[in-house]
Amino acid sequence: MVVLPTESKKSNFLLTNHTVLELPKDIIKVHSLRARSLFYLEFATLRILDDIATCFIDVHPFYKELPKLDHTSGMLLYFTKQND
């Protein structure tokens, strides 16, 4: 599941053998008990500078009682433009 910002329209994510849902955060929390996922993602910061882009993603766990899933973690991804 991915948090859908209120001012955004839904995107079309395609991952082979996976289902990606974009939902508002309050709906994600309501459906967390039915989710077959251990976490949901929230895109925190996106910056584009010339041919380089960075994206920070917060990873929020659904189940606080599982070891190593008791707090929000994050990832920073770097993208570079190649071949136009």
C-alpha cells in the first residue's frame, strides 16, 4: 500500500506478481487488519536537480509487535537520467 497525497491523482503502478494500492492514509489505517502486507509506504520527499533525482520513502509497519517492525524506517533512492 502507498499513501495517496490528498492533492494527487492515482498512479498506475505495475509490479509483476504484486498488487500496489494507493489510498489515503486514514483508509490505509482502517484496512490494515485486512491487508496481507507488513507495511505501507509514504513518499516523504522528492527532489529533482538536473539529471539527478532523490526520493525519500518512509516505511510504516502495520504490526508493532513483530520484532524489527516496531518503528518507521526510511530509504533514500537516487535516480540518474540516462539516454534521454
